[in-house]
Amino acid sequence: MQPGYVYFHPHEVSAIAEYLGISEARFTRAYDLSWMPGSKLWALEAADGQGCPLLTEDRLCSVQPVKPAQCRTFPFWPELLDDAARWERTKAYCPGLDAPDGRLYAEAEIRQLRAEASEP
Ligand code: SF4
């Protein structure tokens, strides 16, 4: 698993806590989220090589219907779409990128997806 961070807007923390049926404070404590005042985002560290702590034992997202914009827009992040070498490196740990049985997303579809994900 690729180590990294998952970032949440405050409204996403609210939505996930509600989905899980717990308070926001309990969610942020349980998953050890860090508040980053500069960006006004919560950060969840997934640095132990086990992947995101919100993955189930079956490697599925336990908060799929309310997962954060970062996850809903992957892999259509500007830093990946604008950098072919980085896209290739990302493929090394994400077999879904350029998967032979995958489908091609039109530019308009990607723009729509990103616009929807940025709405609170
Ligand atoms: S999709 Fe779900 S499990 Fe995967 S990184 Fe996002 S929140 Fe975590």
C-alpha cells in the first residue's frame, strides 16, 4: 500500500460521522485525524503501509457513499493528469489506472465529477 494522507473538509467529517452514527469528535479521535488550520482540512495519516484506516478487511471503503472529495476524484487530480511520469508511477500501486477492462472518461465527465466533488 502506498503511504499517504487522506484529507477531509469539515463538512465531509460531519457527513462521515453521521454515516457511522458517531459524533464528529469521536470520529476524529478514533481515526486520529489532525486539524490543519492553514488549509482548514482534517488529515488522516495512512503511513503504516496498511492503507487507509477506513478500509474494511475486504479492502472496501467503509464510508463509500460519503467518502471525501479526494477519494471521489481520484485519479483525476490535476497533479496526475498534468504529469505523465507521475501518472505512470501511480500505476505501480493502483492497478485501476489504465486498466485494460476500464473505461475512458471524457474530459467533460472529469470536469463534472471534480465540480460536484468540490461542492459542500
Ligand atoms: S476511498 Fe475510503 S478507504 Fe479509500 S482512501 Fe478514501 S476514505 Fe479511505
